[in-house]
Amino acid sequence: MEKIKPRNFFDRMQALDRRYIYLVVALSIILPLIIPFNSKTYVTEPTENVYKKIDSYAGRKDRAILMCFSHDASTMAELFPMEVAILRHCFERKIPVFTICFMPAAKPLMDYAIMTAKEDYNVQSGIDYLSFGYKPYGLFLPILLGMGDDISEAVETDDQGRKIDSLPIMKEIRNYNEMNLVIDFAASAAVYSWIIYARAKFGVNVAAGITAVMAADNYPYLQTGQLTGMLSGLKGAAEYEKLVDIFATHRDENGNIASREFSKEILKETWIKLSDIQDRRYKTARIGMNAQTVAHVMIIVFILLGNVGYFVTRKKDIEPTG
């Protein structure tokens, strides 16, 4: 009777029921979401440039930004946290902000982002911010080009049906000379239209908030300067959340908000504990990055073990038995 050799570690790994692997990966995602831990978030230059451009408008009534929501709920996990973070930045630093969308599915997401960000701020529609609401896509190009001459003629009414030329927020805002930064949030190439028309014809600054898979397609526009900056996926959202916490909503020793100018030295030296941020809405992307990081590490471990185990067992199978 042939003697059965004891199975070593790699034999057992090769025969491991894949359901156990799925369980470990699931737990590596779920546990960091339930029990957030502090991890280092490194801020990249494209995100930094978006923050600095927006912050340069702080306290000015003759400068504003336009946020264009070009996505639906399927990409909300990556794009929504960055939208909330930018709105929060604008509300904190008293920067006029406008929103618009050309997709019906984007309208409730746009409203939800505004309601989420404004909850802790005393801001009013038509004074501190303005939502143009949903506009049919057939009007996209006429509105995009028309805002280069006169915003109130290109859009005319906001999402509440009010004539925008009579609203206080429009007092010193006329066209792209004042609304000088457009940020398009999309999982597609929607930002290219702003680059081709608004940037080329009127010289407006354009930035992108995109899903991670779209980042590679947009880097050439960063290199040529056609994009002022870019927030890429959940990582970009986490970076912007960190910048808002360190600079825009910084608190002094008495616990009062004391916004400060961007500084690489302060950014490098400051460590933020997620446990110190009470409101989960303002650390959504960083918590998500924790889960994403752990899951990726676990997948890499399984890939390495699987490949090493395969070659070890294969070598053993082809060795001569004597």
C-alpha cells in the first residue's frame, strides 16, 4: 500500500476552499469601515493645486467656482466625498460656489452634496451659493459658451425658478472672468468639453474630479497646463478632506476656527487622527481608503502565496521518485 506523504503548507494553500479567501477579503473591507484606523494620507500635487486655486478666492465676492456634476449614483463612492469636501471648503472660506448638472440622475446627488456640506454652516442659496439645477444636455454647449459672455443670459434661472440676475450672489459675478474655476466631476471624458471650449476660448481654469480609472487619460492635460488640477478617485477625495481639515477648518488652541494659508511645512508636520474628527461625513474618503488599502494588501498576499505554492508543488510533482 502506497504511503501518503503529509501535506505541507503550500499543498494546503493550493487546496484551500476559495470561499475562505472571499471571507478574508470581505472582512478586510468591512472591519476598517466599522473600526477606522489612522493611516498616512500623502497629498499629491494635482490635488494640492485644486485646493490652492480655490483657496485663493477666499473672502472675495468677485471670484467664484462652478461645480459640474456629470455622474450618477454608480460612481458616487469615489466622487461624492470630494464634492462634499470642496463645498465644505467653499462654505468655510466664504467662496461663492455655483453648481450645475446636465444629467437627470445627477440632480439628486448635487442636492444631497449641498445639503450634506451646508449642515454645519449658516449659508443661504442665492447669497453664498447657487444651484443652477438640471439643464437638458442639448443646452450644454450653448450654456458653456454663453457663460463666457454673460452667465445670467446663458442660464437665466436657478433650480428654484428665480431669475439669477436679481440674486445677491450675482452682484459681482458676470462671466468666466469672475467664475474663474470650473470643476467637472465625472466617470467619463466630460471634462474635455470644458477644456476644448471654455479653457481654449475664454481662458477659464478647469479642474477635474474623476474616478481612479480615468486618471491616466487626464494626466496629459495636467502636463500641458490645460487642467489646473485633478482629484483622482477615493485617494484624491481623501487628500482633499485632509487639506480642508488642516487648513480651512483648522482650530486654534481655544478651539475656534482659524483658517490658515496653505503651507507644505505645516502639511508635512501635521498628523490628523480620524478619531479626532467627530463627524463621519467629513472623513468618508479616508475611512474608505483604509478599507481599500487593507483589501489590496490581502489580495496581493493571496496572489503571492498562490504563485509560490503553485511552483513549489509543481516542482515536487516533476521531481524523480528514484
